[in-house]
Amino acid sequence: MSGEHRHEPELIRRLAERRTRHRERSRIYRAAFAATGFTVTLAGLVMLITPGPALAVIPAGLAMLALEFAWAERALAHAIRQADVAKRRAASTTRMQRVLTGLATALALAACLAAAALWDIPILPV
């Protein structure tokens, strides 16, 4: 198995163990649990455009849904693989890339502040 899938077996094993116990519960409990999983996942999706920890909430909701639905397990595994790729890319950046990213961020912030000053755009709500 490639390094890209190194976290998946542990996740799948743990989900399989929990799924076995979960399936022994009543249908009412499982339906309520799935509804909660959908709610948590939707809240995470809303947090993609509003303030909030979307990148922590969405996987939590998918993990809940993965106990009931195979598609949620696949989506969760894909999200974990993508997070690992992003983590490796971030770790492999050079010092110059980090400096240039910081400089670009500072310039963008300065441009926003200059536009606010020039066009009399309030920075904070009044």
C-alpha cells in the first residue's frame, strides 16, 4: 500500500468495530444518530463560508454518518487522504515560498486597507 493510504487502514478498522456495535442499537437510535450526523456535516459545510472550524466539524459528521452509510465512509477516507497530501505539501515548502506567501498576504491586507481609506469603506461595523 502506498504512503498516501497509511492512515486509512486504522480508520477503517476502528469504523468497522464501531459499526458492528452501532448496528446492534435500535432503529430509532440509529435514525437519530444519522440525523445528528447530517446536522453536524451540514453545520460544517455552512462553516466553509461563515466563521467556524469547518475542517474539524465536517470529518466529525462524516465519521458519524460512516457508521450507517458506505458513501460517507468513502468521503471521509478521501478527505483524510487529501488532508495528508496538503500536510505533506505544506511541510515541503521552502523558506522562500513561506516568505513570499507572507509577503503576498501582507500586500493583500495593505491593499484592502488602502481601498477602505480611499473609498471611505468602513473597516469595522458601526
